[in-house]
Amino acid sequence: MSTIITHDGTCIIVDPELGAVSGRNREETEAEIRRRKALRQRSDGGLNIFTKHTEIQTGSAA
């Protein structure tokens, strides 16, 4: 892995598996790498990500 720290403190880590990952600091960037690798290890490859949503119904009730 290669690490680059910019003048404003942004950290960019180039991981051989994930490519370039950036964050506001080194700790945040390393945590993001761990999160992405954990998603890859899931049985579905991290593709089934559910988010909450609310459906909006329009029209009048009959």
C-alpha cells in the first residue's frame, strides 16, 4: 500500500485490492478500507445493501 498525505491533511491510500481510497485523515481512510474489504467478504459481495425508504402515494382514496 502507498500512502499520500496532502498539504491540507487529506490522506490517500492506494490499496492493491481496492485502488485509491481517500479520507480526511489516515484513521478515517484506514477505517474505510476495512469497511470495503468487509463488504467484499460477504457472501453476496456487498451487492445487497438495503436502505430505508418511504413510498409516497398520490391520488384520492376511492
